[in-house]
Amino acid sequence: MGAMAGEMIGFKQAAANGSFSVNETGGKALLTAIREMAHWVDSNLADLSSLGKQQPLGSSKGADLMKPYMVNVATDDKGFITQLVEFRKALSDAEEGVVAAMKNYKSTDLGIQGNFRAV
């Protein structure tokens, strides 16, 4: 996920410096998808946080071995919850990038319109 976060930062920076643009229709579609994913993460992260706590699996040797392993799978640096939080940050960067790219499109469109005159 670290790579995705880096890519989204690059995406946001490229949009900010005018490297690309997105028209309103495409931008709105992208923003809708990004915002729906962000809403899902926000709505489910609290429930999923229980994965970061030891689960009551019993007291067998197998259960005792699995309890800390399950917590690590959820919370270590490559854990599910950790990656989900990073994904949420990447979605925020993506949203900012799309908004900037839409502004670029409007600026470019207005600039080009000024070059054409009705006869």
C-alpha cells in the first residue's frame, strides 16, 4: 500500500502543477467512486478495529498460538487495518488530485476559447 500512497501523492502533485486535466464529466465520475470508497472505509474502520484485539478463541495450544498471530495480521506494518488506513489517506490525495485536474481543464478550456472568435 505504501506504493499506492506514493503514487497518489505523485498524482496529486502532477495535477497541482498542471501536468494533466480532467473534464467535468470524467472528474465527477472519479470523485463519486473515490468518495464512495472513502465512505465505506470510514463506515467500517471502527468495526474492523476489533481485529486488532486478541479474539476469544479458547485456551487450547492452537488458540494460544493463533491469538497473537491474528492481531499481527491486522495491525503490523503490512496488516489489514494498517493498509486500510493508508488506503484512506491515498483516497484523500486522489480526491485532491481530481479536483485540481478539473480546475486545470476549466483553465485550459477558457484559455483555448479566448483564441477563437465568432465571425
